Amino acid sequence: EVQLVESGGGLVKPGGSLKLSCAASGFSFRGYTMNWVRQAPGMGLEWVSSITSSDTSIYYADSVKGRFTISRDNAKKILYLQMNSLRAEDTAVYYCTRGGGGGYSFLWGQGTLVTVSS
Amino acid sequence: EIVLTQSPATLSLSPGERATLSCRASQSISSYLAWYQQKAGQAPRLLIYDASNRASGIPARFSGSGSGTDFTLTISSLEPEDFAVYYCQHRNNWPFTFGPGTRVHIK
């Protein structure tokens, strides 16, 4: 089955760190750009970061630049998001998505909730 | 950064009616626009990409049009399962921003 499964979310204090993982299955992971998109409670979607298939290009939203790091392990078919210096405004459901068509998200995981609170 | 504006914010319609949703870009994005549907408690799913191409498995009642700065998502006849929030997203240049969404709810 073609799917993405996120893990690693939870409650963390402001200033803390968390690492999200996204396990891919059912497709050739190494051939796709992968993305993280987040959604704060009751709010809209916000693109967070993208990494191209061979790690040649990485992009971040200004809101997370310098604090978050996206990476991938093509052998294990896992996408990561290392989140440091977390803030209350980073509280959101984080979705892992498979890119396609030059930048869209054709496949979405179920999301993992990150809550930043003291 | 390209800003996407969606209108209306909320649309109240009955099953069987036609829905017309708008997405406007702050600068030309050619045809590089996608539409997503998100139902309560679920992840979004891609409906339309590059303005007018239906994604795999998407019913024909969903159609997209437009280019440049003005885009439209049309649902020809609303089914009960179509009541949801719809987002547009561009891929013209980084960052690939989303619009704020249009909520389609039952009248």
C-alpha cells in the first residue's frame, strides 16, 4: 500500500527540540521530492520545508529557517524534520507529503501533533 | 513571496447546487496552481493540479480553470461528501504558499 506514516510528535516546552519521522512505503521514495506541511489548530495549511529527491536542494519557510532541518534516508525510506528552539507558534499538526508535478503534494500522511507549551 | 487570496471565505449551499470557489494570486503564476480538499479530522487531498488537471481518482464534477492571477474551482453538483474546506496552492517559485481556504458548508 502506498502510504506515509508520521511519528515523533508530542508535548515539548518552549525552547525545546523534537525530531519528526515519516516512513514511506509502497513507492520509490528516492525518486520524489518530499515535503513537510503544518496546520495550527483551527487554522489553514502552511508549507514548512521541502527536500528534493537526491538532496540537491532544500527549502524552508522563513518562519522556521535556522531552527528546523529537513533530511532524508533514501535507503530506509524515511523523511525527517529536526525542530529546535521550538516556540508556541510551532504548535500544529505536521504532515509529511510526497511531491509531484513540480511542487504539489500528491500524497499526504495522517499527520502528527506537535504541542509547544510550558 | 506570492500571496494567495481565496473567496468567499465561506460558502453556504445545498446538495445538488453548483459551487464556484476563487483563488487570486498576488502576481502571475502561469497555470501553476493546485486545489486541495480537507474534511474535518482528515489530511488534505489533492483535487486539481496545474490549474485544470484532475488528480487520480477525483470525480469529474470537480473542475479547475484559470491562468495568470485568477483561478476557479467548480463543483458542478455538490454531493454530501463535498462539504469541506478547500485550499489553493501555487508552485511558481519558493515558497509554495497556500491560500487561507474556503469552507463549503451545508445550507
